[in-house]
Amino acid sequence: MHPCISLQNLQAQYRKWKRTSFISLLATYRAIAITRPLMSTNSISSEHIRNIAIIAHVDHGKTTLVDQLLKQSGAFRDNQVLEDRAMDSMDQERERGITIKAKNTSVRWNDHIINIVDTPGHADFGGEVERVMNMVDGVMLVVDAYEGPQAQTRFVLKKALESGLHPIVFINKIDRPNARPEEMHDEVLELFLDLDATEEQFNAPFLYGSARDGVALESPSDSVEDADMQLLFKAIVENVPAPETRSEEEFQMLVSNIDWSDYVGRIAIGKILSGNVSIGDTVWRLRQDSSPQRAKISKIFEYNALATAEAQQAVAGNIVGLSGFEEVDIGETIAASEESEPLPFTEVDPPTVMMSFSVNDGPYAGIDGERVTSREIRDRLVREARTNISIQFEDTDNAAEFRVNARGAMQVAVLVEEMRREGYEVLISRPTVIKRKIDGKWHEPFETLYLEVPDEAVGNCMQSLANRKGQLDNLNAKNGRTFMEMTIPTRGLIGFEFELLTLTNGEGIQSHLFKEYRPDSGDIRTRHTGTLISIEKGEAMTYALGNIETRGKLFIGPGEKVYEGMLVGENPRTDDLPVNPTKAKHVTNHRAAGKDKTDALTPPIKFSLERAIEYIAQDELVEATPKVIRLRKRILDSHERKRAAKRESAE
């Protein structure tokens, strides 16, 4: 709708002129709107376009900052309600409170178009950050005024500086108690030096403020009264260069993202590097390992606030979506000529962990889900690998089992949760690291671990990390908190996040960053308990669970379905104990005082999907269906497990 003519104005006029038909009034509105069209990129040069990505560590305020840029650019009516973290459109993003997928939006400021890419902050989704570096010319680095630069801050900034992008630094949350904006300014400059920033990058402008309150200041001591985000818009326009384009050359675009529409199919998203493209143009899909594929542009989509708008033509320098392709993948080049050379795509850091996905072969398979066959699971994993460049898919010798390589357990947990909601049933194994053979010896990935814990929890954390082969590199204490920097095998980090919460009563904070491959560090045992394994199939009974509870902690409650080989609890000893949770109380004619009263059971431990994946041992699996998450042995039959264990020990 045209900004000068709102729906409220139409309604007011309708009430004022009751005798005028609404059809006539609407015709008047359309006539005025046609004479005063909205600004379009078709009539704007690349000099007035700015492409920028918002990058930061998780929970430092990226998405909230984008919310304010959308609001204060005039993209919405004054009385229009905009949800918090409006860019987090996925259900899981809202539930988890994190950004998972990088997303595009665009705002208009004065006579400029500012294309903004909101990126994830969690390390497992670093591939989303790496791929958008091809689309932008600058980055807005958001840093918490109290926490300062963290592990993922270093990772995303390193990628941005290596890509030659122009940074702007926004010190966020200066209104937070114990905020240290001046110290954070110095720490960010130290980080620039550590990452070998150029002189131009080192001299990046700094702004201070609160994304939540929509305030940007030149100095943390400036008054926030009547302040807004206009300084931030100005900094973007003045410090981020216009996209370098070759408008006189043939059309070329590098595909950096893929979207899907039920109406037009796959949509290739990227920045146009040269030339223009119009609806109906014939283009070619180019990639290094295959011959050119011909296609015809059927739709062009431009980004405007939280929506997309169709355009007839797209100009060089703008970020757009193009449809008309039966198949198109991230990293491909779309060009006007089949003679063009494919454009280079930014190399992303490789996955460090692998897990197996397999068909659910449990006794209750197919009851909850609709998509349970190996073909359906394989097709879904292939589709995910094509749109998520940090996930790799491989077939195995077993037709019912597939291998998925990823950055971490959370990334896989997000994928499995999406599959559950789509009606899939699947079995998932524990993560194992991807090793490399270097100079004839096996090497494994190591990470730099950053920890912030209460002083009283330092000893327990150090002991736990020592058991996980961690080595202390740096230690700092301040204001009752201790900051540790350690080098640790990726294997040692699996499951540590949940242990940290227990060791620090929920006050510990951790982040980690891939460091390098080193020689294998030997055996690491991250679980020091055994399990309680059901020997029967049926419904769990209160009487049986009461007896089992004396042997350990329960994972299930009364009335839940169990089967042979299913993990129903945790045993404090290291070995596994067989139990029968389906056993009912024997009924007799005799009654004894107090015997009919049943003590209340302790609430069972309930696992999130991510926690379950990291908890299980190598001989165990997680059964994920649309309704339940179960832990089980890989081999359900107890006799078969014993025979398999004997064969393994003999080898």
C-alpha cells in the first residue's frame, strides 16, 4: 500500500462519505497510487544500494537490532504491531531463542536501499554465516557491552575480514548492569589486530546503544533522550561501499541461498554481480563439475521488510530471488551466456562430527509417523544437504542407514526436530568426530573452549575437563567469576554443555571454536554411568517403577510404552542392568496396614533431542518420532547383544 494513503485514511473517508460507494473510493485510491508509485530498484542505480550482514556471538542482539532497523526505516505503520525477533520466522528459532537460518530483508532510508542479512550466532550454524559473505559488502559486528567478544564473535569477524568486507561495530546493551562499553571498544580493537585486519578495517566506526530500545549513540556517555537509530543508518550508508558491479557486462549472479515456493518452486537468492535480468530472459546454470543447464526466468523477487515483492527487472548490485529453475543449488552461477566461467564460491569450514540416520526398526515403528521408509528418509536428507552447505550426506553399505556430517549435535538436533514435525520416524546415533590421516597418523579435530564460571565451581570444572583431555591455556578471575580458555578435543566437548549446567548450578557459560587437527588424544570417556534396560515389551507400571527406582534414576513414568532393549533409566554403576518395568503387583486376599499406600515416584528425567543424542553411548540409538523420543540399544535382543560383545572382544 502506498505510504501516503493508509487503510485507516480510507476507512475514515468511507465513514465521512457514507453515500459514496466503496468501489468508487477504491478506484480513486488506485488511480492516486498509480500516479505516485513506490520506489523500485529498477529506477535506482547501484550507487544507492548497500548490502550488509549483521554478525555476532549468540544472544548479543543481532535479530533485535534488525527489528529496530525495520521499525525506524518506516517499513511499518506507526500502529502496526511487530513481533519481537520478527526475522526468526522458524518455529524452532522462536522456541530456542536463537537464529538458525540466515535471512534477507531490505529497508529504505532516504534515497538508499539497504539490504540486510540476519545471520545465526551459534557455532553449529557457522556455515550460514560463511555463505552470505558472497552477498554483502560490509558487516555490522554486534558486541554485548558486558560479555564482550566471544568465540563466535572471533569466528564470524575472521570470515568477514578475510572476505575484505568493511566492518561497523555496534556495542549493544550499554544499559545493562555492569556494562563496560569503553573496555569492549578496546577488546574489539585487540580482536581486529589478532585477526590481521587491514588499516581501513581497523579504523571501523564504533557506535553504542541499545537494540532493545532502538537507540544508537556516537559515545556511551551521550544522552539517550530523543535518540534513535538514524546514526546507524547514516554509518551504514557512509561506511559500507556501494556494490562493485559491471552493469555494462552480461548478467551474472552467484547463488548464495535457496528458498522454496509452492507456486514457483525453487528460488535462487544472491547478489547480481554484473548486468541486469528481466522476466522472460534465458539464463544458464553453471557449475564446475557439470555442463551448463538452460532455464528461463519466470519471477523476480525483491526484499522489502518482512515480505517479498515481484519486480519486472533486477539491477546489478541488488540482492534478489530468481525462479524458473527445475533444479538449482547453492554455489552455482546464473549467467546470461553458457560461455561464462562459473564464479568461485567461498570455501566453508568442513564438518567435524558424523552421525548415522537409519530406519526405525523398533516394535512401535510406524505408529506415530507417516514417513518411515528408507527412501523417504534419504530424499529428505538429500534435500537438506542441498540447502545447508555445512551438512554433508553419504550413503552407506546398509540401504537403511545413512551418514550425516555436521558441525555439531545442535545442528543435527534441529534437523531431526524438523523431520519429526514433518511426520518422519528415524533412529540417530551418537556423534563421532571426523578424523583425518596426516603423515600416516590419525588426527582428530580440536577446539578452543571459552568458559565463564563462578569461582567456587572452578575446581569441579577443571577436573571434568581434565578427564575430557582438556588443557588450560589461560585463566582470569574478576568479580567472583573465572574465565578459562582451554584447548580440548571435539570429542571431549560432546555432552559437556549439560554437565557444565550441573557443575555450576546453571550459571556456567561456554562457547567454542574449531582450532586445528592434532594427533589422536586417546580414549575419552564422557559417561561414567550405566543404564537400566527393559527386558519386556508393554506398559510401564507404577509398582515396577517403584522397585526399579531403588537402582537408579528413571527416564520414564507410569503408563509409558516400553520394549525390550529400551533404556528406561540410569544406573550409577558402569554396567547395564536388565529390569522389567511392566511387572504388575501380585494381588492376594490379604491386606496389610500401609501396604496399599504407594510412595510417589520421583519425576523421571526427560531428555531434549539434543541432550539425548549426546547422552547415548556408541552401542545405543535415539528413536525420534513425531510424538516421542526414546533411548534404546542398537541391538534390542539381550542374547544378540551378548554374542555381538563376545565377537567384538575376540577381534
